[in-house]
Amino acid sequence: MSKVQALTSHIKSKISKSASQSSCYSLYNATNNKTRDKIQFATPEDIQQAIQDASSAQERWHRDHTPTQRSEILQKASYILTGRSDEITAHEVKDTGRTISEIKSYDVPAASRCLSYYANMPSILSNGTYHDIDHSFAYVKREPIGVTAGIGAWNYPLMNAVAKSAPSLSFGNSMLFKPSELTPNSALILADIYEEAGVPPGVFQVLLGDGSVGAELVASPSIGKVSFTGSVETGKKLCQIKAAAESNNFSKMTLELGGKSPFIIMEDADLDQAVTGAMQANWYSNGQVCSNGTRVFVHESLKDEFLERLVERTKLFKIGDPMQEDTEVGPMVSENHMNDVLNYIEIGKNADKAQLLYGGERVFSSLEDGFYLTPAIFSNCTDDMKIVQEEVFGMLMSVLTFQDEDEVIRRANATQFGLAAGIFTNDIKRAHRMANHLKAGNVWINNYNLGPVELPWGGCKHSGVGRENGSYDAAFEWTMGKSVYVEMDDI
Ligand code: NAD
């Protein structure tokens, strides 16, 4: 059997530590439970050296490169990434268990577009503003923050790495990126791509490891901004770590956290479209999407027809090897995560006493055959049920009914989360009125789960603070304003 070579951090200065001196973890293939990779965690020395290197590299990256020169480099990175699409896709499928068709059609093109979009942004947005004040004048420049850190989740590893690093680098910062310990490959490939495109060493570095590596980045007084994607629980830990470190330095932090989003089908909706939307909002990426519309509120007049069509179409889903082009649902990312999802299905059946209409079972009993589940549809759900309140992050849909618009808005907003919401209706006035009243960072009308780079992305309440993507939002998130007042009179 061939020996699996451990993946190591992509940092400017290699600190020579033998594998025995830092933790080395095995990762398992979700389709057969065989070792897929080993990763060697960055040591505290690696992290400190990388931060130091990121600091000197950032100064040169900003000082010695005009926005246009940085733009050319990022644009080149976008082309290289597209050229390496097959390789990236294969790694991303193996790491996440998500299907090849999704990653090829969404993740890789979206990552390339994101690089391209931010390549040109600073030339447009960092010119700042000019103000006449009495007889004098002032201008506001937008300047880089300095060293930034990105910490990613495992469901969209490439997109996490690109959505954080593209605007950060483009506005003249450097970045230390820590991917999820489950999905290290795409961030390492991205580091190669940046290097090939001409990003100087030290400007983008990848540190491998678990939460302890992330925690060191959050606590570092040399890092001016942390952009985090992950669970609410970890987000809260980050706030504590940051608060404790705040006596050394103040820094910015954005938190992109979990959700339990409402998906609302009004009585005037196109029912087939609504079924398609509900499936997209629950089964895409094997149900492992932060913004999934897992609380499906269907008007009581449509309930029976909706459930019938939903079950009928869900049964047709092709579950299997995510590397096959026609597979629609792959395995859960890990054995642990599969067990977490199964645990919620048990809670739904036995504690909540919701009605399991379809699915919620392992496809194969042996781990060697993969961590596959059938999508679970629960009906007769009520707002107080655990499966309706808590984020499952797997294929578990809770279906609830309602009678009128005011009621559904009130119940949709009765959650600790505020990431996303969906409305299916053919009444245009109602659609905008409802969008106005829903407390969420992203609202879709007659569609679901679309996140184009042009639109700011993020949540409110426990779903997080700050925004990713967008133009002005990104400029504010990844730069700081500097006001320069110019006196034209004697004082
Ligand atoms: P997680 O919180 O377990 O881990 C996320 C990252 O945080 C990992 O890189 C992990 O190593 C790191 N980490 C863990 N403990 C840490 C600590 N104490 N200090 C610093 N870093 C630490 O989340 P996950 O299981 O990887 O991802 C699933 C969660 O992410 C879900 O809740 C999902 O909703 C959320 N998510 C949100 C978005 C969004 O845009 N809002 C996108 C994707 C995923």
C-alpha cells in the first residue's frame, strides 16, 4: 500500500520540525472510510514566524505595487484557477463529499469570478472621497488594515479561501488562511496559484491545523482583522478569545455563522417552482449549507399537494459516488457529522414526535460503503421542536403550516438566527412587503441559495456580524478610512 504523504502548511519560512514534533492527523474518505490524506498541524513557531513574514510582506505588497499591478496579478490568478479546474474539483470532491457536478458548475467558476471581481475593485473604490470644508479641504483615503486572517469551514473550502483572500489581497493586505482541518487541499492549491500569478511570498500563507491554530490567530495582536466562517458555538469562542486579547490590540472581526432559515410558500405560489426551491434549499451540497431553508412554512391549503410532490421528487434523487457526473447527493463529510445528523433524526422521531414522511436512513450499514444518508422530510412540525429550532447542517427538512402572512412572518422571525429567508409567491407587492419584514441578511424571492459575489453576504442575530462579498461592503470590511484635513488659511 502506498504511504500517504502528510500535507503541510504553505508558509514563507519553513520551520524545520519533524512530523513527530507537531500533530499529524488522518482524514478519511467519505465514500469508503479509507485514509485520504494526512495533515501536519502548524506549530506555534510556524504560526509566529508566518505572522512576522505576513507583516513585512504586506508592507511591500502595498507600498511597491499600485492597485493596477495588484489587479493584474489577481486577474492572472483567476485565469490560472480556471485552468486548474479539474484538479481543484477532484480535491474538493474528495475533501467535502459534495458532488462533482456542483463543484464544477458552481464553486470553481464562482471562485474565478470572485478573483476577477475584486481584482479591479481597489482602482474603483479606494480613491476615497473629497470634501470642501470652509476655505480648506479634506479627503478620505481607504487604506489596507495590514495582516489579516481567514478561518474557514469545511462545506465550501475553496469559496471560503477565495472570498476572504481576494478582497483582502486586492486592497493591499496580507492574509494567513486556516482552512478547516477536514478540507485542507483547495487552500493549498490556491496558495500555489497566487504564487504562480506573482503574489509575493508571505502575502498569502496557509496554516494547517485545528481550532487551536485558529485561536492563536484570533489572539495575535499583530493581526488587524479576522474573517471567520463556521458554527455559532465557535463564533462565540472567538469573541471570548478576542475579548481576552483586546488588552494588547483592538482588531476587526467578521463572523459568518450558522442558520435555521425560513422558506415560505404562500397560497398563490407556483407549486412546482416552490417544490424545486425547497429541494434546492435543503438537499443542495448534501444539506450542508449555512443558509439552507430548513424551516419550510407552507400555506395550509397547499400542504398535502406540496408534500406529495416533494416526496415523489426527492425519492428520485441519485445518491452515490460524488465523483460520478450524474450523482445528485453525496455522503456526509465525516462519520462524526453523519452521526450528528442521525441523532437529530432520532430526536425528530422520538422526542419531538414529528412525522418522518421519508428518508433519514443510512444507505449502507457498513462504514466502508460510505457515510450516505437519504434526505429526511418531517411533517406535522411545530415551532418549539428541537429539529425546528436548531441547525442540523444535514438533509433534514421540517415542514410547518400557516394560515396568513402576518402569522408566518412572526413565526419565521422567531429564531435566534438571521442568515437567510425565502419567499415563494406570485404577488409582487406581497413579496417585497414580506422581504421588508423578514429579519435576515439575505432574502430570496422565488429562488433560493444564490450568492453572487456582487451581493453582500452575512447574517444578523446569532448568524453573525459583518459582510463578505459586495463592493462597498468589502471595501469597508477590508480597509480602514484615513481622513486627511488640509488647512488653506493661517491658523
Ligand atoms: P466549526 O465552527 O466547527 O469550524 C470552523 C473553523 O473554525 C474550522 O477551521 C475550525 O478549525 C476553526 N476553529 C474551531 N475552534 C476554533 C477556535 N477556538 N478558535 C479559532 N478557530 C477555531 O464549523 P464547521 O463545522 O467547520 O462548519 C459548519 C458551520 O459553519 C455551520 O454552522 C455552518 O452554518 C457554518 N457556515 C456558515 C457560513 C456562512 O457564510 N454564514 C458558510 C459556511 C458554513
